[in-house]
Amino acid sequence: MGKVLKKRLYNGGTMTESMYWSRIRSALRSAFRYWVPAQNALNKASRKSQNVNTKIKKEYQCNKCKEWYKRSEVEIDHVVECGSLKKYSELVPFLKKLTVEDVNGFQVLCKPCHKEKGLLYKKEKKQQKRRCSDFS
């Protein structure tokens, strides 16, 4: 049996629906990358570097493991996940969660802790979807 190709209905027949929403999600995240409350959360989790390398000026504490890291080793995380963006009806809720005004809506996580949180979120979402389908 051959591979089933998805219809490319967007961007002049060059993009599938999944590609379309992925591009929008990525563009929105990029546009709000320097959101002030998120940057304030980053500053709140920082201290003057204790590292012997004097080129490193600040360190950031992971909210989960409480270890200190240089900037390239941490990520700003939304405390409440932004969720999926796969259809027009999800656009406004996604934007509201993406652009939280409260500094406490963000946390700094080291990359391993952030990845773990993301995998856990996906696993929970999959289990929730499975439970909902049990009632169908």
C-alpha cells in the first residue's frame, strides 16, 4: 500500500493544513519572543555570575531543578501551556496564553527540565484524548 499524500490546499497548493498552522504558530511565537513580562521573569530568575569565566555576566536559576545556568542553557516557559493551534477557533485562546501580562505566567527552565515538561504535557494530552474517545 502506498503512502497517502495530504492535500496541499494552502499557499498556492504548496502547503498542507498542518504546514500552514505550523507556520502561523511559529510566526506568532517569534513575534512575541521578547514579550516584556517574559523578559521580566527571566531577569527575576537571574543573578550576577558566580562562574570563573568572566565573560559570563549573569546566571539563571531553573525553576524546577534550582540549578544555575548560563543564558544559552535556559528557556522561558509558559506556566500554562499555550496549547495547540490547528484551526481558526484556537487562534484567540492561543494568543491570550502566549501573551500573558503577569510575570508569574512565565518561568525559567533549563533545557532538560523544559523538554521533560513538554514531553509530560504531550503525554497527558494524549491520555486525555484517549479517555475522551472511550466515551464516543
